[in-house]
Amino acid sequence: MADFAWRDGATGALLIGGKRLEAVCHGPPPREAPTIVLLHEGLGCVALWRDFPRALAQATGFGVFAWSRAGYGQSDPVELPRPLDYMTREAVVGLPRVLDAFGFRRGVLLGHSDGASIAAIHASSVTDFRVRGLILVAPHFFTEPEGLASIEQARIAYESGDLRARLAKYHKDVDNAFRGWNGAWLDPGFRSWNIAESIDYLRVPVLAIQGADDQYGTLAQIREIEERIYSPVDVEILADCRHSPHLEQPERTLTAIADYCSRLSRIEAVEVEMS
């Protein structure tokens, strides 16, 4: 039994591991159509997806579910410092509970940045036949000097610039959100973080999207997917785009995702006919 009452545009909350997590849904419920599950970036939350979830539901005909992980948005905070394997813990413990709580039946995990890493880890290490595809937007599989330098710049902007004030509009405990992310990534022990092996175990079609000017990751992240993956993969590199393709190039991003979901639906229909 799902804990979340699905209604187009509805907001609500899930209780996962003793934490209250804000959530929102758009489009048809899981019993009527596949669902795209949105996993936000390291400083993201429900509100920071802006109008993308609704536009995504309209473009694909799928339901769209988004929530703020613990420590973000209006969800309950987490204890700091975050463990350096926080993305793996979220992928194998937190995400399965969320999927069960809103009644996920079949669909796609769409992750952005940290969320893409979590989605890839989940799909490669958790046996969940409900997950039929992955959309990885600006994914991280290993640390890079360029990305760490940008994260250090974010720390400076938070401590001496206006970044804290801007983020405080979206996170009820802004220090918890920022320190949890920034502190983990800038921990010396995190420099050796590498989850690229997860690509070897992916067995669902993948769409990878990245901005050509992404300040948090180079195209080496995408090349890692292309060189290691066994399942079908489509790649979209967007010019004049940095770390958030869905906000900076929304039309091109939505078109790529809608095409991917349409092909996925056709594949599923053929499989049903053959069975």
C-alpha cells in the first residue's frame, strides 16, 4: 500500500527512516502510466526543479514524482558530517523505501548530478525490475580537479558572498543542506571517490545528458559511460550549457527525454506482445 496519495500536482510528505520528506507529483499515477522519478542534485530540492517536473509530465505522458532527500528543501535535516559514502547509502537504503512509499510500479530514474550518481548506483546494485531505464543528467562517477575547484568556489561564495541567502529561500535548514554536500565533497578522503564500476552492471537503456561547459564535471564522465556500458546508451552534449541542462536548455533537454521515453515505451510494447 502506497503512503502517498497521488493526484496531479499534489504535494505531500513521506515518512522514511524517521525523516519527513517533502514530495510532489505530476501527471498520471503509477497504476495508469510509467513514472519518472526525479533525484535532485547535491544542493537541490523539490522547489529547485522549478517547472521542469510538470513540463516533463506533459512532454512524455508519464507520471513524474520528485522529493527532497533528507537535509534538503523542506525535508527534515540530517546529522553532519555526512558519511563519504552517502550517495551509496541513499541508493541502496533510502531510494528503495521512497519508491515503495509512493507506489512505484515501473518507469525511469532521472537523476541530476549527485542524483544521477545515486540512480546509477541503485540500478547497478539493487535488484529492482521496476526500473526500466536511466536518465543521467550531469552525472558524477569520480572526482575531478576541475569539479573540486568549483565546489571550493561554492564554499567561498557561501561564506562570503550571497549564495547562502539565495539557497535559504529553498532550504529550511540551509546550513545543513550546504555543509552536508560541500563538506563531503571537499573532505580529503573524498578525492579517491569512484563509482565508475557501477556502469559495468547497468542492464537498462541509458540516456546521458551533459552541458558542454559543465563547471562540475568534464566530458570524461560521459566517456566513462560510453566505454564501459553494456546496455544501449544515447548521449546528448548540449552546447552553451553548464551544469543544469533542464534549466539552461529546457527545450532540448525535454525533447531528448521525450524521445527516449517514447522509444522505451515502444520497446516495452513489443516485449509485451512477444510474451
